[in-house]
Amino acid sequence: MTQHGQGELAKLVHDARKPLNQISMNSELIKLIAEQPGSQQQIIEIANTIIKATKECSELLQTLVEQGNNE
């Protein structure tokens, strides 16, 4: 792998960490909020954030695969 390719790979891995951190933090938040009465709407909103972050991470991983296939 070229130095440019390694730099690009490092950037993609770094970018993938952001949605993974969002997933982790929001999962913890759901655990805390679930104990409160009337928290259903908040849980739904947080779950939607987790779904969005999961899709974002999946797209980044697909980009990584495609770049790997091009080299």
C-alpha cells in the first residue's frame, strides 16, 4: 500500500470512529432514560440516532472496501 493509500485508510478509520462513538454513547443514554416513566418518545429519538450512525458507519466501511479493491 502506498503512503497516500495508508493516509486515506487512516482517515477512513478515523471517520468510522465518530458514528461508532455515537452508537455507544446513545446506547448508554437509552439505558439511563429507559428507567424513567414516560420516556418512550426520547428512546425512539435516540434509537433513530443510533440507526443513522450505524448507516453512516456502514457507508464508510463500504468506501474502505471499494478503495481496497481499487488498489
